[in-house]
Amino acid sequence: MQLLSQLESGQSGIILAIEAEESLFHRLSALGFRVGKPLSLIRRANFNGPLHVRLGSTDIVLRIADAMRIQVNTR
């Protein structure tokens, strides 16, 4: 188990848990981040910038701080 923010570009995983306050949890859920859903990290922006994450056929750019709240199981 590791955090989404720790994945390397090209790695995939399944969401295990989202540890966030209620408002962020609802925002992430609305974007498609749900326990049990597979995802893959497409790329990392330079200088500790946001992450490009693919959930199914949807691409999302996510802040590192938000990615640190999502626990994943890598395949």
C-alpha cells in the first residue's frame, strides 16, 4: 500500500482508501475517485507540480496535496 503521490509515471493501482475532510472527499468522489476503482498515473509535472491521473477513460489533473490523501494498492 502506498499513496497516490508516491507512484511513478506509468504505474497503476486500485484505490484502497481516501483519507480526507468531508468537502475534499466529496470533491474527489465527484471526480470519480472511489474505493476499489483502478487508476494509473500518466505523468508528473515538473517542480513538484500536479499529477496527471487516468481513471477509466477520464483524465484528471490532481494536486500533490490531494494525491497524498489517496491510498492505493499497486499492481
